Amino acid sequence: MVFWAQADGNQNYNGLMGQKISPEGVRLWGDEGLELIPMNSTFRFIQATAFKNDTSFLVYEDSENYLVKAINTDGDEVWTEDTPLSLSPSSKMAPAGAMGIQLAQQSLPDLILLDIMMPEMDGFETCQLL
């Protein structure tokens, strides 16, 4: 499954789209994909995507809050957390992979979110080293 933010021509309205592609390259959710969050003026962008079994968990920004939505392999919403996520005082953020590895070794976090494109090393390399 892939997910992307889509904008109107003036970049005023954004929404969240998704598509599931078969191993043969067939678009399983129609030619345009599924609209998971309708176009609106408050949706900003996807912060992170995590997969577990047959469910994708999307962390996204809407009205300056971080929210979570879970989508199954059929494209159905199976869970949404409408309570904005907050960074607790124990949350740690690192601007690059090497610093993230150091923080993870010091604090043993319950959850690590990585960006694919990061300075020094990408998210895949950071994940391997963790």
C-alpha cells in the first residue's frame, strides 16, 4: 500500500489518498486510488506510516494536531484516534539518524518513527543499525 497527500491546483486544499498495488502491478483500489481524508484546508501532510500485519497506521497533521488513522488492506478505516497526539516530556526528537540512534540507546523508547530522507544516513540504514 502507498499513501500520499494530494492538493488542489492552488495548493489551498489537501487530502490523503491511498492505493494498493498487486504484485503484478494492478491498481486494486481503482485508477485514482481511495480518498482516505477528503480535501480540506486543515490537512497538512503525512508524518509517518507504520505497518503491522494487514493494517497501516498513518500519523498525519490536521489543524496543527497530529492524529492517527488505521487502514486495513481493503482500504477500510478500522480505527481512528481523534484525540490529538502530544509529545510528552519524555519524548525525544533527533534531526538526523546518528543522533536518533544515540537517543534510542540512552532511553530505550517504546516507539521510533523514522523519515526515509534524513541527513547523514537514511531511515532504512538507521533502522538497520537500531
